[in-house]
Amino acid sequence: MRQSESYLQIVARRFRKNRLALAGSFIILVLFALALGAPLLSQYDPAVIDVDNILHGPSPQHWMGTDESGRDVMSRMIYGARISMLVGFVAVGIATFIGILVGAAAGYYGGRVDGIIMRFVDIMLCFPTFFLILAVIAVLEPSLRNIMIIIGVTGWMGVARLVRAEFLALKEREFVQAARAFGASDLRIIFRHLLPNAMAPVLVSATFGIAGAILTESALSFLGLGVQPPTPSWGNILSSGYKNIDFAYWLSIFPGLAILITALGYNLLGEGLRDALDPRLKGAE
């Protein structure tokens, strides 16, 4: 008979049993290693132009070839991983922070407050997110900072709905009633008692959200509205590949595979976390 385990131990054991989730974790760890070790792993400066090596295919000197300016594609891909990780985490951090505040207020106070907030959420959800981002970027200057902020500010609605639903289910539980009886303030009840118990679905949503933010940044950079050259981004490398697709296949294949594998890694991790954190699976073991 298995000894008594804590909730975190149960979650960790379930997660370790999920091979796809472990594969996703491995992909993400590799990406982190590439991003953190970019100065050591890159053979060339990703911004240095070499007119003698323009559009050279993969070779022992340039494993992933060179682009239309003679820059080493592998070095740009490695540094591009930094951009993708940064955009993913910062944008999702902003979206999660806003979503938690909005969802907590709606779920805890209910009534008219809930009605007003959720109607605003519904209005925001009516706008296609990508076109909303394009509209904002048309007004602001395209830059890495603006991209992260815009993706975060336009992506909080799903988190808000998740937090609201969790708060509605938790706020009448005994431990919340006990906290009220002891005179705990609303802020203490929200952040000390309710929020920690509502974070599981938020964590899963944030994991999926990182993949979505990376895809959005890549799409914007591909269109020339995201990270601007010479800063390397998988999206603007892919844009170079589109312009030279007839005779420089490597400029499309390598960034395309990087975006695909990264999104797959985060989705596999998110699926694994959702299965491990799902309390309905407790009785199935």
C-alpha cells in the first residue's frame, strides 16, 4: 500500500508517468539552454554582415547556411530563441497578472461587479485578438517591448474567466467562511486563501499561452510588424526565407521547424500539467 503522499508528490508522480509531457519538458529545457548559452554556442555574431557568403547553403562552416546579408543562420536561430522565450514569458506574465486581478474581483464580489466586468470581457472577446494587435501596432512603433506589452494586454480574458469560475466555486467553502469569521480582510481572503487554490488551471492556461504568444510574435515579425532587423527573430528569418524561397530553402525550413517544435513542446507540457493537476484522476489510480 502506497504511503500517504502530499498533493505535490501526487502531481509529480502523475507527471513523470506522462511520456509526452516529459518530451515537452525536454524540448523546453533545450530551448532554455540555447537561449541562456547563446553567446557560447554561436560561432558568429548574428548581426555581422558578410558579403562574401550571401545565401550560401548549409555547410561545415555554416551549419544552417547564411541569409541574404551573409549572416550565419544558426547563430541567428540561437539568438532568436532568446527573443521567443522572452516574449512568451513576459507577455503571458502580463496577461496572467491582469487576468488574475480582473477574474478575482468578478468572482469574489459577484453581483453587479461581476456583471460589469464580465460584459467588458465579452466585448474584448468579440474582437479577433490578432487583428486587435495589428490595429494597436499600427499606432505604436514596432519594437520588442511594445510587442510583449500588446500581446499581454490583449490576452488576459481567458485567464480572467478561469479565475472567476474558480473563485465562484471556492468562495463559499468552509475555509473561506472561517477566514471571514476571524475578521480577515477581502484582500487577505483573495490572495491568501482563494488564489492559491485557484492557480492550477491558471498555470495550465499560462503554459498554453506561452506557445500562443511565441506564434503571435513570429507571425508579426514575419509580416514586418514585430521584432525589427537586425535583431534576430524566428519570424523575420522566416520572412527572409519567403522572399528567397526559390533558391534558399534553409531560410524557411529551420525557423519553421523551430516554431513548430517550440509550440509543440509547450502544448505537450500544458497537456501533461492539466492531466497531473486534474483532481478527477485521483480515484483512477
